[in-house]
Amino acid sequence: MAKVKRATIYLDPTLHRALRVKAAETETSVSDLVNGAVRQSLTEDAADLAVFEARAREPVLAFEEVLKDLKRRGKL
């Protein structure tokens, strides 16, 4: 088993109850569920950052200019 770190977190009672029910239904520990959720969130953040970095060199468009262009082309 990999080294694990213990942490104290405070959950809303409703979330805690839902976690306990899901853990029982899936035969998974609450810790595994929380670790999975945190891992998924961090993975999504990393993917978002990669997209932002890839698009960093794209031109910045003023919202007003985009609206004018859409109106000019009859899209609005």
C-alpha cells in the first residue's frame, strides 16, 4: 500500500451521509471516494490549464466588437 497522509476535513452533514451511503452501495471506503473526487477535480484543472496555455497566443477580442460584427453579419 502506498504511503497515505491523514487529513481532517469538515463535511456538510448531508454530504457526509451521501458519501457513507455511496461507500456502502459501492463497497468502497469514504476515503477512496474522496480521494477519487479530489483526483478527478485536479485532473480537470490540469486539462483546463493546458487549454488556456494552448490558447494564450490567440487574439483577445473585445465583447463590444464581437457584438458589432455579429450584428453587421446579420447574426443578431
